[in-house]
Amino acid sequence: MSRVAVIGVGQTKFVRSYPGSIREMVFEAFKEAMGDAQMTVKDIDATIVCSAPEYDKQRSPSGVLAEYLGLNPQPTFYAESLCSSSTTGLRLAYSLVKAGLHETVMIIGFQKMSEISAAESQERMGRGTDIQWEAPFGTMMPAYYAMFARGHMTKYGTTADDLAQVRIKSSTYGVFNDKAMLRKQLSADIFKDPASPMSGILASPLRVGDCCANADGASCIIVAGEKKAKASAKKPVWILGLGSATASVNMAGRELFYSLPAATEAANQAYKMAGVSPKDIDVAEVHDCFTIAEVLAYESLGFAKPGEGPALIRSKETYKEGRIPVNVDGGLLAKGHPVGATGGSQIRTVVLQLRGEAGDMQVKDPALGLVHNVGGVGLYANVSILGRQ
Amino acid sequence: MSKKEIDNRFSKFGTISFTATTRINDFIDHLEKGKVMGTRCKKCGHRYFPPRADCFNDLTSDMEWFEVNDAGKLLTFSTLKFAPAGFDKEIPYTIAVLDFGDYKVFGRVDNAIAEDKLSVGMPMKITVNKLPNEHINYLFTTA
Ligand SMILES: [Zn+2]
């Protein structure tokens, strides 16, 4: 069977407010990916557009983008799984190529969140959960993840200071990432200084500094079948394993409040398909929408045993020089989180790492990389394993 | 009768309801009588909370109501200091999940209970709560 590889990657800078329209913002990511793959629009056989709905006015954005990017008359499709939309796009693109329907498929992820207020965006995120039974109580993403932070703290004794270590690591690498929104090194006492804007409680036990920020941004990933990939401009990065799973949307349907079972299931699927184990992974991008989410990811992915995520960050094994470098591009916490674009940005980082093109963020000679992208509160999870060989 | 009346009782649920019509609208009538009810499948006996009109195990809609009246165990909670649009007048408030063994319930904790009085594992019970404009929901209180 023909293999499928990533042959081009691009993303915009993630910013608080993009000074242009969605199509113009997406063009920037598209231009970078097309330049990276050294392609023209005639090379793209189909496009999958990924975003989470209701953050902007445009309905059915894929048609508008296909026209603006010069991709007519090729087909375009829209895919959505909240914050994990663009890795859902990767899975669909992989299937289209594998099925032989299209040879080269582009995955566009975008979100322009600056058109609505922070409270409005929290209301929309709240409506990404169970609108019949939960949203009428006044729910928002930080509070849901906070319930998992509380669960982890109660079960394993995890502390606010453990969580702060995740934020400090992100800030360390955000400094080196010219696509990141927050590029300032944070000090170890961000949560200890009551005057620090990071130390205020947002939804207990999570503080402002535990949460990523909304952003505007776009990402673009180009995948192709083996023949085309081998002839591509850049060294192809092969898609070796894909896992995808779901869990109950209503918190009443969850068994545990110290792990996300969909992420664990998706990871197991991806490892099995790739024929590798957690210790084989050389570099990883995980969905750190909140500090606790990175700790949960360590445990879902098998980088740490259940309950030992805090020890892993404390030992600095997830820093660039450590046993398993995680989010050495700053992660969502430093880059910002333009929901639909995030998965594509994670793929881009891992592809650059595997090609040896990650600059100041480069991990030493990685062969296998992993992307963990979660939608909602572990409602959707995609884990993708990429490799040089 | 000229116009068919729409049964939109569920639009009263919570501070802001995003749902008006549902086949388990009787849930609201039960709340108004002071009872928080789930549904049980008459075929397989599975108990559902939140209540469902349908059971996917048996592909049946033959369900009966049961009352949530035992004490549950507090599984986790979070107190919001920032609120989504439409809820800002209510902060701070606490959301939580109670475990009743066969099923769990998501909801809000009674604001009369200070956050530092809450601890995971403590027993809590569920009580009906009337809101302004004839809206209604349920709260968790100390058992
Ligand atoms: Zn049944």
C-alpha cells in the first residue's frame, strides 16, 4: 500500500487580533506551505478546511477559501471537531489519499476569534459542550479543565506549583518561536506574586496563568501519496500512525476526573498503527490549552505513569534536552490558541523538527514525532505519529 | 383550537436555556413539584441522568421516571470568578459533579456553601432551585 507523507507546512503568526479578513489570514499560511512544498495551485487536488463554528460570520468557509486561494474547480470539504479540527482534517486527508481519490490534499485550519469578546467566546466554548444539560448552569472551558485539575490534585497530590512549571516551560520556548503570541520568559514565582496578572484565580483551582489565550491564526499542511512525496522539494515526513477517539460530552458521563480517556484511546490506536511505543518518541506536541492538560497528556501518551505527570515536568525531562521534549515551540500556552488552526500548527512544528529545520527550538536528531490534539474537554482526541522513515 | 401550541417548557431550565423543545419536557414539571428526576429504561433497566427519552441499548423509547433522592458523593468542582456572557451577574458560583453510583449528575453548588467548606468525597444532596423569571434548576447542598 502506498504511504502518505506531509510535504508542505505553513502557518501565520498567532496574534491577538489579525488586521484583515479570514481569507487574507489563511492566504498567509497557504503561501508559506506552498512555498515550502514548492508547489502551485494546480498541484492541489482537494482541500479540507477546518475551524470551529460560530467564532465568525462566514458560513461554509471552505467555498470562500477555495475561491480566494485559486483552488476552483477542485473539491473542498469542511471538517470540524472543535479544537482538534485540523488533525481531524489530517485523518480525512490521509484517507482520501489512501483511497486513491486524490493524490495531493491540503488541510487548512483557521480561527479568527477577535471579532467577539472574551465573554462571548467563553459562551460559545461553553456551547461546545452539552447545551441542554450543562450550558444553562453557566459553563466555560477553564472551569471544565479546572474540574480535572481538582480531580488530579485530589487523586495524586498535584499542586498549583506543579502546574506553574508547565507554564514556565512554555514561556521558555515561546521566546524562540517567532510565530508565537507570547514571547516573554515567565519567572518561577508567577503564581506567588499576588500583583501578577497570572496569579488570579479564573476558575478554581486554575489561575489565569494556567490558561492559554484566544488568538487569530491559520495553518496549512499539504499531504501526498508516496510517489509524489518522494519527488517533493523537501524531505517527506511520513504519517505512520493515526488514532482518533471520543468520550461523553456531558461530564455526568465521565468515569474519572483525573484523565481524558479519549486521548488515551487515540494514543493506543496511533502507537499500534505505527508499531512503536511511547519510549520511541523523540519529540511531541501536546494540547496544552491549560497547564493541567499537558500533565494529563503526559499520562495519556505514556510519557509518564498515571499520577507521575507532575514529576516528569519537575525533572525537566520534557525540556528540549530531556528524555521526551514536549511543546518546545511554546505550545498553546505561549503560541495562543486559534482553535481550528492549532492542530495544523502542532503538525508543522513536528515536521520542522523531523526535518531538522526548527532553528533555536531544534531537538537533537529526532526520528519520530507525535501530535496530541484534543477537542472540547477530551470530547474528541486525535493522536498522530510522524516519522522521517 | 386554531394554532398548535408548542411545548417549550424546557426553555425555563437554568439561567439561560438553549433548548426549548425536548421529549423529556416533563422533567420541568417534576422540578416544579420539587423533584429532580432521571429516566430508567423499562427494557434493560439502565438509569439515565441527565434523563433521556430513548435507550440506545434496546432502541426503545419506553422509559419511566425515577427520583434522584439519595445522597451523592462530590467528585469534583470548580468555582468560576469569570463568567461566560449572560452569567456575569451570578459570579462567583461553583459547578460540580456528584456521583450516585449508577449515574452522575452535573450541576451547581448552592451559593450558601463557601468554597472552602467543599471537599472531594463529601456527601451532598440535590435540591430544586427557583430562579428569576420563572426559570428553574437544581443545586447541590450539604447532605
Ligand atoms: Zn434499555
